[in-house]
Amino acid sequence: MPIVRIPIGRRVFAPSWTMTALTFALCFAFVSLGRWQWDRGDQREMQIIAFKRGTDRALPLGSRSTAEVPRFQRVSAIGQFDTQRQFLLDNMSHDGQAGYEVLTPFVLTDGRIVLVNRGWIAFSGFRDRLPDLHFDAANAMTVLGRVDELPSAGLAQGKMPPPVDAAWPKVTSFPAASELAKALGHAIEPRIVLLDPKEPNGYLRDWHPPGLEPERHWSYAVQWWAFAGVLFLIWAMLSARGARTAS
């Protein structure tokens, strides 16, 4: 049974309840998805701006927690690397090549520990042949880097906490800070530091905010809104055509 019957020339616009409800529900979903993608693009643009601003100057970390420093802010910290206990972040690729990112504890002068991401290193091809991460860190030093969050997995299946009883370095995949702290047996700062590309004792460091470019998100938003418009047009055409056939 149609909702209304509106004569339009030799046709009658008479949409059914079922098709109308389904069409408007889908249109609402498409418009909402478009809005979500547009907001993601705006957020991504703000991240890129914040990342660029972080290069302005290096803020001494001092007694501040990394949680008190804006994300992507460049900081300097004084302490000493603990090269005997390091983590390998698994499932990290660069230009399509599998590898790890190296997290090394950095013991600050006040005893706190912040994990420093020293960059990306290629996978050897054998799980039982982990890379040699040792370097000379006998003396205290100053490191420069950006404050950032730990990498996060899109799916829970990609997560693997570091095995507490395994030998060092420990391989882990998208761990939480609490899991890394448990493996170390010591509290750690909630955020990590991405070692500056010009700093020594690092690997490949091509730091940039994670995610797609803002333009990609905005183009996806336009596509969702276009789907909604096309669906509405199909609904209108089918409603009119079906009514003409029945008359």
C-alpha cells in the first residue's frame, strides 16, 4: 500500500512504506558515514598541523610526565639507555617490507623510565633470529625526540603482549603500556618518545602521524554522500514507474 498518491503528468508518485523505510534508513546511514569520514579528515589535518608544530623547539622533559606534554611535541631528556632489556614491536612494515620497531627503556635522572622508539629494522626472515640491538650506552646522555602514543592495532587479534618469561629482546605486537611495564618489572611513562632522525643509536626513522591523508577521508565522505543521493534518486524513480504500471 503506497504512502501517498501524487499525480505527476501521466505518472503517479506512489512510494510504498517498505521501500521508503529502507531507503531512508540507508540514506541516513550513508550520510552519517560521510559525516564520520569528514570529521576523520579534519582530525587528521589537525594531527598533521600538530606534528609540524612539534618541530619548533625541544622542550626539556625534566620532571614532567609524557602525559603532560602535547602529542608530537619535541622534547629533550637526560638519562641512560637500558640496552639489556629491549622490545621489538612486531608487524611493523616499511615500504611493504616486514620488520620491527625497537623500543628501548631510557632511565631518566629521577629514576622514571620512558620507552624510546629507536626506529624500524627489517625482519631477518627467521623468527628465531632476532636482530642484535646492543649499542654502547655506558654513560648518561641527552636524547631528542617526539612524544607519541604507542602504536595501536585496528583489531584485537593483532595484539600480543610481551611474554614475561622470554629472553630479551622481547617480541610484542601492539602492547599496552601496562603490559610493557609488567614485562620490565617497573612502571613506565604512559607515552613513548620517537627518537629524532639525526640522533645516534637509531635505525630507520621516517616519523609521521599515523593514518590516511585528510584528502582521502574527505573523498570517502563525498562518496558516501553521493551514494545517499543516488539511492534517493532510484527510490523516487522506482516509486513513480511502479505507480504508472499499476494504473
